[in-house]
Amino acid sequence: MVFETLQTSAAPQPAGAARAAGPLRGGFTSTRFVLVEPSHPGNVGAAARALKTMGFSRLVLVAPRVPHVQSDPDAIAMASGADDVLASAHVVPTLGDALTGVHWSIALTARTREYGPPRLAPREAAEHACRQVGAGDIALVFGNERTGLANEHVEQCSALAHIPANPAYSSLNLAQAVQVLAYELRIAFLEHANASAPAVGHDAGTLAQSDEIERMYVHLENALIALDFLDPRNPKKLMPRLRRLFARTGLEREEVNILRGIAKHMLMKSRTPDGDA
């Protein structure tokens, strides 16, 4: 089965695929799969295997529970030939670090969230990712095996994805979830590659990166506090609602700069220190 897949991928490509070869390769190399606080080394290894079977290689681990998990025997055993993906996994302390340089990200979650980014089915999420990949790095974010993603992690992402599993038994292994999303993304990339006019990229302007948007939120929150519009002792759901609002827009870098300029002048008018992040 693996041999046949490799042989098929090496076959001559149609003209549409040749024209899209650049964006297609870029999609596979600019997509990060982020595991937040994974508990079991075997799941990390199995996730690396899932990525490699679908043609991806960029694995990012946020504060894994087992130190040096890349060299753990269980992880290596479950990687089953994807040792290179496992060994090259990038380990960072926070999700913010994992999303540095990313302009669009999607969080996989099984729970319904009152607040947060728009929610998409995996196939729809993959289509969105295809349209974003031409503008730079994208990321797929997966939570801990037991608790999933915290609200603060979800709020840092651009969109949500949910695998519509059997409601009577919806327990899905972390590596299986990675496999489902990697498969859907691969299919979307290949379909766009075979189209005569693949719809990838972002025409309007350069999308803001995750770290730029996070600094904008800090700046805006400080300005709202200075105006007494936001009470830090009783913030309610103001910032999550604003995050949800902006997540629907696909903020461009120029728009982020405009919002930060507004926040800066709000702080100046209130004679409060800038509080810039």
C-alpha cells in the first residue's frame, strides 16, 4: 500500500498540477502541526507517523509532559519509520511561541465553545487552509489527550475544527485526530493542484501573523482599561467576544497596525502609559 502511494505520487502530473506545483509544495512545507502538552510519548510518535504518511513534516510540541520525548523509546517505536519527523520536532514552552510567524491557525476541539473563533468541519477547514497557505505559514493545533485545548489556547487560533464522530462513542485518539486532519488537508492540496486555477493565497493584502495579533489584543485591552470601558476585576467576556469578532475577519497586517494606532491614541488621550506588548 505504501509502495503504491509513492509510485502514484511520482507519476507524470497533469498541466494543472504542474502550474500549481509551487503552492502545493509550499503548502506541505509551511503547515505546522502543533501538539499542546501531549502526555503520552507513544501518541507523539504516532502523530509523527501520521504526518509523514500524508507528506507533512513540521511537528511542534508545546510543553510536552515527558522531557526529551523525541528520544523516548515508546515514541520512536510508534513513529514506525517516521523517526526523522519525530527527531526534528520543535519543542517550545507556550502556544504563542508555536504560533510565532503563523498568520492562520485552526484549533481542533471536541467541545462546543460559547466564545471563540468560527467552527468548521474538517473538510471545510482544509479548504480554508488551502486558501490561506499562499500567504505564509499555517498551523493545526491539537490539545492534550485528556483535557483537550484550554479556552485561552482556542482564543489564539483563527478558527475551530470538530470531527463529527459517533456521539455515542466520540473518544478519538490524538494521533487519529492528527491523521484525519492531515488527510483532509492533503486531499485539499492535491485537488487545488489539479485545478486549472487553484484558489490559494490572499489577494487583498498581507495577513497579520499570530504574534502580531496577540500584541494588538494586549494593546487594545490596555486602552479599554484606561478608558474604564473594561474593568480588569470584572472583565466578563469582552475580550473573548472581540477575539471572536476579529477572528471572523482575517486581519491583515495593515489593519492590525491601524487598530494599534487607535489603541495608542486612546492611551495618549487618557494620559496612561502606552502599555505596549
